[in-house]
Amino acid sequence: MKKFALSAAVTMSFFALGLSHQSVAKVSVKKQITVGDEPSMAFLRKLHGKYPFDVKLFNSQSLTTRLKKLLGNRYQFMVSTWAVEVPIEIKNNIFAASGCEQHNCGATNFIIVYDFTKNNLSAGIREGDKVNTYSEDGSNSPRVLQWVNNY
């Protein structure tokens, strides 16, 4: 009986507010999205000039999912070694974040590049004389190649 009374009271409240039972069923609750949890990579646009550590770049589910797929077992090496960094740069619709190993920047360093136009993620890992580049679409990102040649 209490359940019926409560249901009737709620229904009467809807009518008092001018809402029908059907319109209430259409109301949806939106999940609050934090930076980096968006399904797309658009959140990266907000990060220009900020440091990867300060914005918790590697806590971004959309980015880390794609990075793990792209880098495979090298992903863990990159995030565990990434210590010294420069501010994130967004130029010509290209996101770039780079970092290096503390006290060893010349030998061990990294770059992550995202091309907003192509929806393509690329990365580079340098360990001593060995440099590996990665790209979701198999292309050579000009920004990654610049990093390869200028570091």
C-alpha cells in the first residue's frame, strides 16, 4: 500500500508541475566528463602550454587506450621512464607532447603526436642510438620525423 501511495504522490507531483508521465521517461542523466575521459581526442586541444604531468595526460583513457595499442609492450617503458617534460604544443592542428628520462634526456626521450585532421596518433621512442617511430595509419608524421632529426 505504501508503494502505491508513493507512486500516486509522485504521479500527482508530475501533473502539478505540468509534466506528463511520458515526458519524464525521456529525461536522461548525462555523465559528467572530465578532461581526458571524452571518447574522442578533442580534449587534447585544451592542453596547449600545459605540462603533461600537471594535466595527468597518462590518466586519459581515450589517449592511453590508443597509445597501448600503438606501442604494445613499449607503452609501460615510456610512461615509467617519462620524467622531464616540456609544455604541450598545439600547432597547425597537431598536438605534441614530449618528455625524457631524468638525468638522461639525450639518450632516452619520447614524443606523442596527434593529428586532429587525420585522427592519427603517432609516437617516437629513443633509447641510446636506437629510435623507433609508431603511427596508427602507418604514415610518417612530419612532427615525429622532426623530433627524430633534431634531438
